[in-house]
Amino acid sequence: MQHSRYLVASDRDTQWGLTVSTVGYEEIPPDSDYPTKGHAEGYYFQYHKGRILREFQLQYVVEGEGIFKSTNQEEIHLRSGDIFLLFPNEWHTYRPTKKDGWKCYWIGFKGKNMDDRIAAGFLSPRKPIYHVGYSAEIEELMKEAWDTANEEAASAQQQLAGIVNHLLGSMYAMERNIILSKNHGHVAMINKARLRIRETLEQGITIQDIAVEMGISYSNFRKLFKEHTGSSPALYQQDLKLQRAKELLSTSNSSIKEIAYRLNFDSPDYFSSKFRSKTGMKPSEFRNQNR
């Protein structure tokens, strides 16, 4: 049994950055034929031949098991709780296993937002499988997408784009947190280090000092910190200092020179340069605009 809905996006919708072309779900009992009938032209395929789509698809196996392979992925066994991503212009094929069947949701989409994420390396056809486990949040988002596609109310494409972004963000974060949480010691250390950096913005304590406090070499500390946060500890500290500078510029009468030295910048000129690079404004311009 499969239920699918195919949608049309206007030229105006494409300017939003992401449009949705299909939403659906299927429940395939054990020992059933696959694929099911009723798919639109270009979507139906036979397992041994596979297919190539012109869009992305996110598919979530809620129950059962299956098989997936693509140009960049050797045949891999799918389990309940796996998400697999299909990439445009890449050959792929998949099916539920005969003995298990599956329940699977899907949503197809494309747009500049996705192209940017691929270019930035967040998503890649070389990593199409995400092991997130069963998630009520993801299943509810898939159900919401199905309901939205069926209602097809005004601005449905924009609402569906929001659901896709939520799905991708949740998928990405869930798997990453599962991987990182396998080493509880590192997670605890980085969380402690982040708190320490926040607490000492005005105390002149360096990242090297904090690495020593954590009992780890600076090079290893920097590597682990970036793996967990996506940012180097020095850049993390600097961004927090600039946030604090915004607060001081908006709420205090301290001079720009006083703020620069209070936050341990090398000089007022260096502070102004970093502030302008981050905000697009001089500290004095920011103060005038926010007081």
C-alpha cells in the first residue's frame, strides 16, 4: 500500500530557495512485490535497473528493513530508524527486504538552498545514510508534510520548505549527537570548556590556559573543540567577546577604548577591525544605532 502526492511549484515559489515536488508513504508487508504501482512518470523503477531523479528525496524507514545502493554507496542494509538521501542526477536503487517489508515515508525537493548545502559540504552523495533511530519528531514532521500537501492551501510550498529544513536539521543533528555522545568524557570536557570561556571573557584567560585546565594539549583541545562545535575555541571566544561588546555598547557609557581593553583585545583599533568585520559597522555606528 502506498500513498503519494505530487505538487507543482510556481516560478515565484522557486525564489523561496526550496520547493517540494512529492510527499508520500508506503507500508509494504513481508513477502510483497516491490515497487508498488501508482507512481508518477519518472518515479517508478525496478530494483535491478534502478533510476535517476532530478531532485533530492529524503526517505525515512520507520519500521522494517531494506537494501540501498547508489553510484557512491555500495549495497548497504537499511534498518528501522534509518534515513537515506537520494541525490539528483545520481543512479540509485532500494527496496524493503522480503522477510520484513517496511513502512517508509518520503519527501522530494530541490532548490538553491540544497545546492548551497552540498557546496558547503554539509551533505554529500558519498554519505547518503543517516542512522538516527526511531524519532517521533521526524515521523510527525513527515505526517505534517503529508497533511500540508493534501490540503495544498495558500503558501503550501513555503510551509513544506520549512518542514524539509526542519527534517534535514534534525537528521543532521541527531546523528551527529549520537556519534559524539559515544565518548562521554570528551563531551563533558568540551561543555565545561565552553562554560569556562563564557565565564572568563573579561579575565584575560587564554585558550591555552583553558586547555591546561582541562588537562589536554592545546592541539588536541582545539581538534576536539572544533569536532564538537564546528568552530575553533579561539574563534568561539572571539565571537562571545563581540557579543559582549554589543551589550556594553548598547547599555553602558564605557568608551570604545575601555570596552576593547575590558574584553582583552590587543588594541582599540584591533577591536574595531574585528567588530566591523563581524557586524558590518564600526563600534561607534553600532552604539548610535542601538541607543
